[in-house]
Amino acid sequence: MDSEERAWQRLDKWLWCARFLRNRAACARLAESGLMRINRQPTNKPHAKLRVGDILTVPLSSKVRVVRVLALAERRGPAGTATQLYEEIAEGNGT
């Protein structure tokens, strides 16, 4: 079961660990808004399963960030560690 649990992570928890927003409740609200996409598929579920390699479209304030998930998080760490969980995808390089 341990290896199965590591194969995916809840969307809201990953967003919080990757420091996209300040608290997990805000991450859940963002997911519930229906504006996020995982691999180009809209989602409104904070509990959506996120896996390494997935492409996330994240609307934040006045800009939209598109990132590829590089790793799942064991816990929320410092900002330097959080940036290792994903890579920004340059505009026009979508998958």
C-alpha cells in the first residue's frame, strides 16, 4: 500500500506543498473553482489524483501558470525545496 500511496497525491495537498498558495484550504478552493486543468482536463476536485509527469494549468491572480509535476511531496518544506516539485512550461510548449 505504501508504494501505491506514493504513486499519486491529492491535488490540493500537492499545490500547498509546492507553495502555490499560503494554506491548504485556499488550494482546495482553487481546485473547486473548476478553473484548473490536469493534462488539459478540467477538474473541480481537490482530491483529484496527481501523478509525476502530469501537466497542471493553474490560474493565479492575473496570470496562468503551466507546470509539469516532477515529484510528489512528503511534506511542505522551504520554498527552495518546493520549486523542485515542478518545472514551468514555457508558453507555447504545451504537451
